[in-house]
Amino acid sequence: MGFLSVLSYAHQLVAARVQPGDTAIDATVGTGADTLFLAKAAGRRGRIYGFDIQQEALQLARRRLDEDESTSLAEVSLLHQGHEKMQEAIPDKLHGKVAAVMFNLGYLPSEGADPSVITHTDSTLTALDAAMYLLRPRGILTAVLYPGHAGGGEEAEAVLQWASALPVSSGQSIIYRQLQRAASPYVVAVEKK
């Protein structure tokens, strides 16, 4: 058996912390894989918020949710706005109570999608700060990074620097990465103190 993929590893980290009835955030909805994963983990009493700047992504995610035959999915709100707006979009009563925030950065991996529409370093760093504010103690943030595409290397490096610079009193950061290939995707995760 080989190592887990970066997406599977991020899911494993989050699954250990999201319980039925929890609130979680998919900061970059994309095709909805993380959204569906979170909706299953939080269960019928849970609440998921998903953010994406592309209407096409939200439609793909809604279709994925609708086609899933699980009977115990959390309520999902898909928001057509950037992840840097999450602090304002999440109800005040949930600030400091979110179990997990997942980021899957880069571009929409869908046939016909415009590969020039990518996440950007500035908005991602703002979103990471917002995620830390929204998380509960021992809540988790995962960021899957893709340094192999145009703009991805700069963003990945900035996220790595952001996580490395977090005070230990705020959170504990880890990285999961294949070391032999500099352009391979990797995960940065932070557990809030």
C-alpha cells in the first residue's frame, strides 16, 4: 500500500475532527468533492458553507450533492463569492465554532473550465486568516496546494510561509509532501490551539 494522495490525506485529517452536527467550510468549492465529503461528515444536523467565484463550480457541486444517495447530508449553502469574504458571510453566532475549513487551491479541474481563473495569493492569505478566526479550538484548516501551474508556485510558497509564521500559541502546522518532485501537490494543515 502506498502513501495517501494529498486529497485523501486532507480528508483523513478533517474526518478525525468533524462530528455530526458540526459546521464546516469548503473555501474553494470547485467540483464539490470536499463539499460532499464535509456534508457527509457533519451529517443531517450539520451545516456546510461553500465558497467559489465561478458559477460553474457551484453548479457542479450542487449536481454532485443532488446525485448523492446519502440520506444524512448536512444542509449546504453554496455562496457565489470569494473565500476572502467568508468571515463576513458566516453568521456571527458561528464565529469561533467552525470544526474545519478546507481549501483546494488552483483552478477548476473541469472539462471546458477556463484554466486562467485561479485562486490568488492575496485573497487566499486573507481567507486563511479568516479561517483561523472562524475555527473553534482544535478545529482544523487544510490547504491542498498546486505549485505546478502558473501562479500556483507563488501561492503555495506564500501559504507555506503563512503557516510557518503562525505563533505556536495560535496553532500547530504540518506539511504532507512528496519530496522528490518540487511541482507535486501537497497539503498544509493547521490545528487551531
